[in-house]
Amino acid sequence: MIEEILPANVVASDAFDDPAEARLFPEEEAAVGQAVEKRRKEFTTARFCARRAMTALGHPPTVVPSGQRGEPQWPSGIVGSITHCTGYRAAVLGQETKITTIGIDAEPNDALSNGVLDAVSLPAERAWVRELSRTHPQVSWDRLLFSAKESVYKAWFPIAKRWLDFEDALITADPRRGQFSARLLVTGPRMNGRALTGFTGRWMVRDGLILTAIVVSSTS
């Protein structure tokens, strides 16, 4: 499903349940050794999707260990991102020679819990969330904002190698074109020969899910 908001130069694999054949490598077990069963299944199926995407990309399926902040550690030559939530898991990969970074996220199309929006958003973002909630009520815009910020972080971290707080990027969303943009409010690293000042991405809502995705080509 997520491939509908992706460019043609990446590959995607997703799943809506947890196949019995999904397995972890021993190096991956450490990340979920103490996790509850739900978390373990999501993690395992997401890695299963990642290995299917590797095969589609022409790479042998291999281990995807977790870094210090839980980020997937991709084998040489691959750039990618993983997401999972209730009822959905996905991995999107690209060749390092063609893609600079990827960030994807999936969330339920349900309102955030009380207090969460204030904790993760800027005043300008809360303003458009209120307005779009009034004019396009079929979308949980607070959750879409959260998802977009998650995709921004996942695209940012492999390049910057440092934390990005929720208030460090200002998100705007286009309700008609299915796009969003992020303006960085902190100094970014250099990417593709110039200073990184933000990202653009796409979003979709279907089957009770919100999906967001950022893909930056090496020629962008």
C-alpha cells in the first residue's frame, strides 16, 4: 500500500498480519529479548518485510540490527526505513547510489491521546490541525502531524547522527495534494552538496491507517 506514495526508484514491502515464516537473526533478538509479544511480532514482521525488500532490490536478505537509538542498521549499499503499528508493518529501501535518505511512518487514523498534541507540536501546527480537522474531518490531523514528524526524524537521523526534537521542525500539510513539508528550525548537516533546511514528503489515509513517507534522491 505504501508504494502509492513512493517514487519509482525505491522498493517497498508491507504486511497487514504476522506470517508464521517470519524469523529474526540472533543479532536482532537482543532488541526485543524483553519485549511483550505484540512488540516482538511487529518487530519481527518488519524485519521480514525488510528482507523481502532487499531481495527485490537485488541484495541478499540479511540481518538488520538496531543502533543505539533503535534505528535499523542497513547493510552496505542500502538506504532504508522501517515502520510498524497495529495492523501494519512496512520497509522501504533504495540503493545508496541513488537515494540519500528515507523516512516512513504508519499510524492508526485515530486522534492522539489527551495532551500529546501539545507535547509534540508548535503553535502554528496546532492552528492548521484545528482548521483541517474542521474542514476535512475524515483525517485525524493531529495523528498525521505526529506521523510526519516521525518520518522527518527517520530521514534526518542517518544524515545528521543526532537527535531532532518534535519542536525542531515545523510541519505543514496539503489536504488536497497529499503532501507535507518540514522546515528545520535547527542547523542541519550538508546533504547532496548543500545545507539541509527541510524535507518534503507525501501522505495517504486508507483502511484506518495514516502513512507518511519521505524519500530524498541523491540528485535532489
